[in-house]
Amino acid sequence: MTNKSFPVGFILLGFSGWPQVELVLFWVVIILYPVTVLSNSTIILLSRMDPRLYVPMYFFLSNLSFLDLCLATACVPQMLSNLWGPDKSITYAGCVMQLCVFLCVGATEGILLVVMAFDRYIAVCQPLRYTTIMHCPLCWKLLFMAWLSGLTESLVQSPITFQLPCTHHHLDDFLCQVPALIRLACGDTSINEWQMAISVVIFTMVPVGLILTTYGHIAQAVGKMKSEAGRQKVIATCSSHLLVVFMFYGTVAMVYTDPKSNFSSKHGKFFTFFYTVVTPMLNPLIYTLRNKEVKDALQRMLRNWICISRS
């Protein structure tokens, strides 16, 4: 280990200062991760198996579930090892892989939430042209754009972060992410902080502004609706999406806006825990609990499986 580059491995301090908290969080993760896998896998299966869900909204929702699965799976195994045992080390290669996946999936999800808001805008404000505008090739192009944005963010941010000089290898977090690595580095990190600030603007502030503008137009359209049933359906769908948006962007902003602040260094790991463990579990539940179409599709799938098992 030298002061010119990152060492061959890291010690993830995580919550090692609070052993009782570690034990509680370990069992929380043990309980929530299977729920995350089951609920998100169910959304993906339903959107692929039920013809009534072959619409853009559920196409994007299934991809959101896939991203949540990737995010949780990239973080949870190392997190469990960190919370349970005394060995809190991670190899340099493991840290690089975790950071690359984390950045790619996180940025992709941020853009995908904007795409989903655009889909709802077309469905509510231009319902007669919805099928014409949101055709299959456009949906794939929008999805490709989201994934390309995430991949670009990962390929740009990761190399610059790991070129930072450091003098020790104790990372004050339970996973490898940019703010913690910036706090670990010695020397001038202003370029990295500026780059991260630009990323926050591109992948957080701009998307939030676009989503709020979109929902401003949706709110105006809902106010003009004469059908109470139609109004309630739109409100249920859009409120679920808005809740997911605020959970995602809110927690990310708390960690990435100012990585060297006292608030980020002291409480950032709790927000990180929320959007890597809790949010991926809550997203499918938020969308399904208030969505009659998804619940009906789940009931049809269960009835079909029961009939097949009995025959």
C-alpha cells in the first residue's frame, strides 16, 4: 500500500461502532432481501406472462424491478458479511465491481423514473394518441437510453474515483460508493467533487425537475376529468410513482450532494442502507397494493398454477 493509489483491499467499517445495531440490521436484511427477490421477480413474471399487462407502463415497471434486483444483489451479500462476522474486508476487485454496478444501476433507475413519468403524461394528457406515441420501438429506445446513461456514468465516474491517492484503507461505510471513497482519499479531491456535483445535477436535479413538471400537467388534466373512477385510477397510479420517486431521489441526494459534510459522513450510511435494502423491497409493494390490474393478474396466475398442480 502506498499513498499514490488505493490499496489492494479495504476494511468496511460500516456500523462496527454499534455492535447491537449491526445485529439488528443483519436480521432486517435477512428478512427483507427474500421479500425483495420474491416481489420484484413476481412483477417481472406477471409482466411477461399476462397478456393484459403487455403495455408500456408494465414494461417499464418490470425493468424497474430488474434494476432493484440488481442493486440489492450487488450490495446485500457483502453487507451481510460485514454485519455478521468480524471480517469486514473487501478486495480491490470486489470494490471496483460493486461501485461500477452501483453507479450503473442507480443512474439507470434515475433516468427510468423520468421515462415512466413521461409514459403517465402521455396516458393521461393524450389518451387517444397513447398507443400511437408509446409504440414498442420507442419504449425500447427509451429503455436503451436509460441503460446507456447509467453505463456512461459508471464508466466515467469509477476510474476517476479509484485514481484518488490515499494513505489508509479503512472505508467508513458498509459498501463501496463514491462519497465514502472521496472521504478516504488524501490530497485535493475538488475535481472528483465537481464531477460528482455534475452527476447529481444530471441524474437527480434535472430528472426531479422533469418529473415534477410532468406531474404538474397531469394534475391539470386530472382536474378536468369528469369521471370519478378515472380520476381515482390516475391518482392511485401516479401517487405510487411519485412516492417511489421521492424515496429514491431523496435518499440519494442526502448522500451524494455534499460527500464531505458532517451530515453525510455521520448519517450517510443509514440513507445508503435505506435505498439499497428497503427501497428495492418497497417499490413493488407500492405499485401492487394500489394497482388493481397487477393484483388481478397475480390472482389469475395463482389460479392457473393451482389448476395445473391439481391436474
